[in-house]
Amino acid sequence: MPQPGTHHYIELAFEINSSLHELYIALLASEGIESFQEEDNKLMAYLPEIEWTEEKEEAIRTLLLDMFGTIPSFQANFMADRNWNAEWEAHLQPIEISDRLLIVQKNKEITSKPGQIVIEINPKMSFGTGYHATTRLMLRQMETLDLKNHKIIDIGTGTGVLAIAARKLGNRQPILAFDNNAWSIENAIENIKENQAQDITIKLLDAEEDLVLNLKDGYDLILANINKNVIDRILPIIRKHAPCATVLLSGILVYDEPWLKKLLKRLDYEISKNIYEDEWLSSLIRPRSH
């Protein structure tokens, strides 16, 4: 569903098999579309009306043609602004990441397992609710790490869920979480306060323009649940300015695993662990030891 606060939207409605939803979402996300709604054999993608230009439509058609060899039919429908957030929240259900982690909507009654860490998220449409496979993969990777002494940067924090999870999983060092979306920053601050996750710095920053300056502060674990194109641009920056840092990536399609391996080889990283869900992968990488 659309994010609140930007008024009118265009809905792109695709009649496609549900098995293709994750792939379509990844492709459309690479064109800057971040809001989706799934129904059985239908996928709806939403973008602000002002962004629906001839150039955007052509870019999407070209993207789909390159992937499928044909352009799947879709309808572009105008949608007047309404209370998107209320509609979104009405459909949220608890998400069990594992026996150790549970993501729930704020103020919803749940019964957690003994010893299970509960993270309350009031998503407000920010990316990173646990409702997307890429977020779940990041959290499952983080569970396996000893986070206690890592100084962490969370790039594209969305709801702040990864930074919150790091604290609840035992991290005691500085955490910087940033995003280039003001709505996400506001939401992350609220969620961090709600979960009593102390000493997490939240900033409105750009992943590329502001990264070098912040890496100089000595962060040694980089969380990046973002898309392929941004990873392609920022990973060389991370390698240069945080040469010893461990990096946890998600937002990458399984079809792009060969691209990722080639990029990592060029930058002299090695893969410590890959995990998968649906069409997505998460990769824990470290500088190659010689």
C-alpha cells in the first residue's frame, strides 16, 4: 500500500501468479517503487502520481521485457489520497522470525514462546517490518552472530527493526542507523523508544553521499538491507573506508548471485554464509584473509 502523506497515487495492477510476486517486487523496487499489496494472483504496486511519467513507464516496460522477453500486461489506475496507514495496520499479523525472535505490531496482544525476544513495530509503511523476506533473512543472520562488541551501522534502517534487534540480541556498542526517507526516520525513532533500545543514533542521511564520513568513526559491522544497484555502488566505498568490517547484505535476488560473487571477488571479500527465502538471498561477507 502507499505511504501516507504524499496525496494521490498511481496503482499498477498486475495479474500474475503469486509465485512471481517476489520477483516483480524486486524488479519494481529497482525503479524506486517501495509500496506493494499482494492478493492471490494479483500484485499492486503504488507510486506517487507525480512520479508516473512517460519515462518511468518506459523504464518499467523495458525492465519487464528484459526479464521475461515480453511485457506483462498491467493497468495504471489513479487513486485519490486516503488513510493508507489505517488500512495497512488492519492487515498486520505477528511475524515469527524464529524461536528466538518475534515481530509484532504495537499494542497487539500476542503470546510469545518462553525466552522469545519480542520487538514491537508500529510500521507506518516504512520498509522493514519483518513482513518482507529480506528483513527476515537479515534478522536470521544476525541471530547467529556474536553482536556484543560490534560497532554497527544500519544503512537504510526503515523502521529501525535491525538496529533494535541488534540491541536486544546483546549488542552494547554504538549503533548508527540512517535512512534517506524522513518518514522512516520519524518512525524508527518512535520504534526505538517503544522498545527501550538505548543509545541508537538515528540520522537522515544518504547511503552514498554521507557514507564515507560516517565510516571514519570505526564501525566494524555494516548492515545493508537495500537493493542491488545501491549495493553495487556502496560496497566499494565500504571496502575502501572500512577495510576490516564485516558486511551483512540483503535485498538481492537469487538470480543475481553470480553478479554478487563477481563483485565480491573483485573487492576481495569472501562469503561466510548465504541463506535464502523465496526469491531472495542474504550474504554475510568478510574481507578475505591472506
